[in-house]
Amino acid sequence: MRHWLLLGSASLEWDGSMRTTADQLRDVLDHWQSGTGPLYSQLADAIVSLAEAGSLDHGTKLPSERALAEALHLSRNTVTAAYQRLRDDEWLEVRPGAAPTLGARARGLEGMSYQDRFAKILPGTRAPLVGLSSACPPAAPIVTQALHSPGAILDGALAGSTGYAALGDPELVRAVVEHLRARGIAARPDEIVITAGGQQALWLAVTALAGPSCPVAMEAVAYPGVFDAITSAGSRPLALPMAPDGLDVPAAIKLIRAARPDVAYLTSFQNPTGTVLGTDEAEQFLAAAAAAGTTVIDDRITGELALTGTPPTPLAALGSDATVVTIGGLSKVFWGGMRIGWLHANSTLATQLRNRKAAMDLGSPAFFQQMATVLLTEHYDATLAWRLDAMRESLAATVDAIVEHGLDWEFRTPDGGPCLWVRIPGGNAERFAARASDAGVPVAPGTAFEVVPGAGAEYFRLPFYLSPEEMRLGVKVLAERAA
């Protein structure tokens, strides 16, 4: 992955023939000279990186050698040599009398299918020794109590007369409104959609807002569940560049201004890296999104899990002119099986999505919506504190085990969220994940999260929701049999 080029990557606006002018290509080839190797090689690498980032599609007609040389203030021989290398590497097709065209190698650069991506993060059918592929928490004590004796939690009101609450239980809607207002979002009941977890909320939002003519901008490594929604919308992902400490906001803003995507999808805390977007940076990004007419989806499913400091302010609470859709849910605090989430949007979009959701599955079960109401209003703060204490203990045990076994894994302590994003220097994530699964400790390879090919090739995601004892055992097995 050529991180230096992603600083200037952007999606270009083509005419009907998918032709890009020399000036357009020059504008997105910002910082293309890496300082290593001959200029023609650097230029060829830059064009390849644009294709890998999704900024140049298969079939795109590139400018002539002469036009590009003039635009970049290069000799024509340099551009000729760059194009020749692209032809030799099967990135470029040139026919007599026709403009050079991005060739067949640019097809399928999104890597594995969305089904394969999602399968990498789901528990398998065989019970593992220590299951680390899925970042789903075990049940909190209050959930165990509620499932054991639901009548005690619900005061005997176990279900409505039909068991349906297709448009969202009114009490749960009010509880979500109060939850969002306490975090600075001026929510109203008609702006809330109750969903079957955050995944359904994400799918509803992306498929409603994204279209085939415009990409969805998202971090260069992102939650795998979003790819199905993008595919269903007929859109494609566009990589927002990332730095070691999170989103590279200046570069991302430049991309938003150039590409003007319909949607930008952000996770907080970032999934899978655990980084956080600061308030000043978030405001800058929102201003760029507002100017570009881009709707920002703020996925806060893990947004309350602050391991250090306080949770980040929701994007919708920052007073921006940008249109923001906020996604939340209970699964990461209470239990992975608590499939109750929500979506906050303007009332028009919320009405549309409520009815679409009802037509899709007749609504989340009324029983679990009633249970979610009690958990959210009476037990949220205490359970969140309990969950964070447990996660911090498990994270400490995980790091201690990595040190104890002398592993050369590289990672950054996350600001929040339930996972370490671990680099295996010189390693292959897919092979590592296969060995880990065979050893009974499945993990999700970084390739399942990558938007830009290669961004996750040396990484795997290591959730630390399990107990300290289980985490120590998992790392021990990975060290002995998978590393």
C-alpha cells in the first residue's frame, strides 16, 4: 500500500466516455513524487494507487502522453515510460488511434466478496477453544438476569397483545430520544427508527442514501458489514486515507471536495483500529461534507466504549450544517445477542426507513424492544461502567500475554472500542487467520476490513471482550501454533 499517494487520492468526475483530462489527473496526483526511484516509475505507481483506492475505474480513458506531460511539467519521455510500465504490468490498454484505457487488471480491486468479508468476522459452526473472530460481547449480568427471569425486569409486561411493534415501541423510541438528547443530539420521536441492531440500521441508511453514480467514502480499513450495503446500493467504496492515529483529516477533506460522494461513513471508535476523531478534526470534516452535499453516517455502535478519557461527541451534536445520520445500539454494551439498534435522521428519511424496515421484517420483536427500554433507561450507565472495567482488565491481560510470549506483534493501544488492530511484521493475515482457526482460536484477518488492497494484508483484529483468562489462553495458543 502506498500511503504517500493516498494523501492526494480522489474520485474524478468523468464525462459520458469515462475520460479524464490531464488537468483532472494532475489535481489528484498531489504528492505523487515519493523521492525514490525514477520519475516514470513513481508516476506509474501513483496511477496504480489511484486505481487501487477506487479513484480510477476499469475502462477509464487516460490523457495522452503529451497532454499529461504538459500538465505535470514532465518530459514526454517520462510519461511514455510510465505508460509503458503500466502496459507491461497489464494496468493499461492501448489501441492504435485510441486513448490509453485502464485495463482489465483494475477489475475486482475490492478484493473478497462482501459475503466472504462478513463471514470472516462471524463465529463458525464449530465451537472454538477461544473464539476471537467476532467482536461480540458475552452477556452482562443484568442481561443474564433478564433472560432468566424476564417478568422481574419487565414487571410482568412480557409482551403486547400481538407481539408486534413494527414501527418501533413508543416507550423505546422515547428512551432512545432521551439517550441521544443526553449526548447533545436534539432528537425527536419522529426522527428515530428502531432496528434489529446496528447492522440493519447501517444497511437501511446506506441503501437509502447511496446511488450507483457516486461512491461511498469510508476509512481505508472499515467494518466489513458496510460492504454488503454498498453493493446493494449499486455503489462502490472510496478509501478515505488514514494515518497511524486515525483518519487523515486534511487528506480526507481534499478527497471529499474532489469526489463529492453522496455518503461518507465513519465509525466511532474507529472499527477496527480503535482510534478517535477529535472534535476540531470532526468539525473540519463536517464542514467539508456540508459544502460537498455529502451525508455523513456516524456509526456509534462502539462510540460509548471509551477506554481512556470520555466518549467522543456525536457528530450530530457539533452544530454543523452537514446532514448527519447517527447509528447506535445496545449490543456492544449489554450483549451481542441484544439485537436492538436505532437510527437518527431527519423526520422525512426516518419515516421512509421505518416503513421500509416494517415491510422488510415486520419490526423487531416487541418483547426485546420492551426489554431494551428497561435496559436503556434503568441499567445503561451501570452496565457501561461494568463493561469498561471488564474490557480494561482483559486488554491488560492480553498485552501482558503478548509480552510474555515474546511476540513481535505491533499494535497501538486503542482509545476505545473492543479490539486491538495487530500488525504481524512481514506476515500474511490470511495465512495467519487460517492457522489460528486450525488451532481453535479463530481471528479475523485484516483483509476483511480493507478498502484499499493491501491495507490489511499484515493485520488481524484481536477483540478483548472475553475474560482475562480466556484472552491469555487465546494469545498462548496463537503464539505456539499460529505465529
